[in-house]
Amino acid sequence: MNYEERSIETNGVRLHTILAGPEEGPLVVLLHGFPEFWYGWRRQIDVLASAGYRVAVPDQRGYNTSDKPPGVAAYGIDLLAADAVGIFDALGRERGTLVGHDWGAAVTWWAALRYPEHIERIVILNVPHPIVMRAQMKKNVRQLLRSWYMFFFQLPKLPEVMFRIGKFSRSAAALQKTSRPDTFSDEDLAKYRAVWAEPGVVTGMINWYRALMRVQPARLASVRVKIPTLMIWGTQDRFLGRELAQPSIDLCDQGRLEFIEEATHWVQHEEPERVNRLLLDFLA
């Protein structure tokens, strides 16, 4: 399928965005996580577009060739959520659906809590509700140890140096180590390395983590998610324990939780057919 590439202006930044599917179709925005870019949804784009959905897949701020505003404050979760919802308006829509993985899922949660009037439904892949994550980081020692890298990323400059060592060989190896064998091909990893080498990308990506601990988000009117929510969770996730999933979906008025026992954190890469079936069923 041929994709349209466009620079979309939203919330004061320009985001490189892949578009597919009929222009009049229901809008679905796919939000990638760390350390990926739009390509992380390559196994979902064609399926959704062929089913009649208008699919928009941005490289979020700080990533690939999208804008990389300076300073940690530019990567607070309020701004990231406003970026996502602003894509609806940029495409001439009042409402749409958000689907997020990893950091993209964190943005999706926050957008659903801040802008429920603009979002028809959300799909979350392997990230807990922000309130659940905050609570678990305080009391769950195992989860705290799993999240060690969040604290490492708070250091100045050193994370960037470590990321670039060996032309990003450590980062590529980390993707392979935390996923099932052969999930990421040599061709895939070459694409990731090329994106990581873009000027400002490494700092942009890491600033998301720095902002998490340094930028205070707006106070929420309610921590409950009112709109229909599907959570897909690969239970072999080495970063986030499955015990975070059920308390998260319990905070959703219309929530559905689907575990995929064989999958890791990279669930949409490893089990694309199952993930795609769940997406199509839920969106319909």
C-alpha cells in the first residue's frame, strides 16, 4: 500500500506523519513508543487502512524528522497529549481514536483523561494507567527495579553517550534482548539506527523520561477513563509486570483487558495477527 507523508502542525510543533486509508474513513491515530518511530506500526497500518479506517501515524515530538523543541519542559505529558489530540483538528476531525504502545500508550491514557470529549475510544498496549504506575513505583520493589533505566535517563549527557556507543549497537541489542528471537530483523534495526542518528533525536527521546520526573502535569478532574478502552498486554514484558494491567482496566468505565501470554513488551511486533484482530473487533 502506498503511504502519504505529511508534516502536520499541531500544538506548535510539526510532526512527520504517515497517512493511509480512505480520507473519509474513521480516524485512527497510532502513537509509537521509545525508542521507535512510525515504523513500529508497520504491521498494523495496512490492515486498518484496508478495513476502511483513515490511519495517521506521527513521529512524536523529538523523534525522527519531527520537531525537537529544546529543553526538558517541552516534553511534559500535557504537551504530548495536546500534540496527539491536535492531530484530529489538523486533519479536519473533531474526534478520533488513539492507539498507543509504550510511551505512546502513556500519551493515550493522558489524552483520554484530559480530552475525553475529543476521543471516541482508546487502545493501550503494555502500559498501565498513570495512577497505577505511580502507585506501583512507590510500593512495588520489583517494578522499581524493572524501571531502573528511568532513573539513569535523568543524568545529564551520559545517557546520550551510552546510547551512541558503537553506532547504537547497544540500543539495537536491547531491542533484541527484550523481544522474542527474530522479532527485529537486521533490516529493521538498520532503519532504527538511521533514525537514531538524526540530529537531536537521542536527546529528544530521552527528554520524555526527564520530563516525567521534572515537569508537573496538570491536575486531573478525575482519574477514571470514561470512554471505551481496550488494553492488550504481552505478559512476558521485562519492563512492566502483568500485575499492573488489571488495576488499570479497573479504572475504566468501559474497559476490556486481553492478555497475550506468549508476547513480550513488543506485542504488536510479535503477535500482529492477534493484535490486529483485537483492534478491528474493538474499533468496529
